[in-house]
Amino acid sequence: MTNGRAFLLDALRRIVAGGTVTGEEFRDTARNPRDLDGIEQAAWLRFSQWMDDDDVRARDPQYADMQARQIAAALADLEALEAGYSPDEVEWGEHQASKLPRGCCLVLIALLAGALMWLWRQLF
């Protein structure tokens, strides 16, 4: 993990939790985004926009909501890298997939089969 990623993880977690990050922390730690990997750069960009737009968020609740979603998504991407997902998997969104338990899948298959049998009987 790079120092930049560690800082971004900490900063984004604080923001998501309702905390703050000072401009001084941002300037001291995240100096050159070109030193970061692609997903880290994207998170840095979202974070940089967050730091610059506090006045806009204060005036526009919809913009504030949009930025909060972007910060949460950037944090999820960085946490996925930390969890061992490859950058390609993160870019494809595989870390956001929800998996159904097998029991749920079997119940859904049974319901679908029953619905198809009922439909077949109605038509023929």
C-alpha cells in the first residue's frame, strides 16, 4: 500500500463518518497524484473536488448528496484494493457485487419453474 492510499483511506473514511479533513493535511500528504495508481488517482480527484467544493455543498443539497456518493464509491474502490481485488476487478465493479446464498437461488429457481409450469398449463 502506498502512503498516498493510506492517507486517502483515512481521509475518505473520516468524511464518510461525518468528520473533516483540513486543507493542511491534504496539502502535506497528497502532493502529487501522478505518483498514485489509477484507482488511487481517481479517489484523489474525488477527494480534491470535495476539499474545493465545501461552499457549493453548503448551498446545494443535491450537489452535496452527489459528492457524498462519489466519496463513498471512491472509498469502496480503495477498500477493495486493500481487500485484495485487482485493479481490473475494481474497475469492473466486481467488488460491489452482492452474492445470493444458495438457498435463495434454489427458492428462486423453484418459483420460476412453478410459474413456467402454471403458464404452460394455461396456454395448452
